[in-house]
Amino acid sequence: MADLQNWLLRDLIALQTQTPPKKSSFSINPRPPGVPQGETTKAVLAFLQSSGTWHTCAQIIRATGGTHAAVSLSLMRLQRWGSIESQPDSSRNPRYLRYRYIPSKT
């Protein structure tokens, strides 16, 4: 019985003297650096205004740094406002669209 107690006591002392394991440098970040949420619409509009040509959704995502969901929502919002226009991409399936800025008539 004394041997068991000594063994448990040694294990407890060993655990207390150990240093805690270091945290890994890897962490999951649900909001990676890039365009903050809410700013994607401004970034998409600024990109399309500056280019003046037709762009696919993938090109806009790459240029603005936004996520697919944020850029898609921004494109729908800008179309609803009448700031941009879209057309089917003739080199791909018609369900893929290309977008460009509509200059204001004022």
C-alpha cells in the first residue's frame, strides 16, 4: 500500500513540475484578414468603376479579396440598385455572368 502511495505522490509532484505545453501557432480564424464585412460592396463597386470592362465573379473576388458569398451578395445588391449590369459569359455556360459598371447619366 505504501508503494502505491509513493508512486501516486511521485506522479503528482512530476505533474506539478512539468511546464504546460506550448500553444500551436495554428489557429482557426473565422474572419481572415482582407476586406472587412460590410465593405465588400464598396470594394466591388470601386473595382468595377476603375476597370470599366467586363469581369467574372472569380476575377472580382480575386481583385477585391472578398469571399464568394460576400462578393455575390454585393453583385446582387449593386444590380438591384442599377449601378452595374450583367450578361451571360458567352465563352462558358450561360449561367456564368460577367459584370461591369454602368456610368451614371447625370
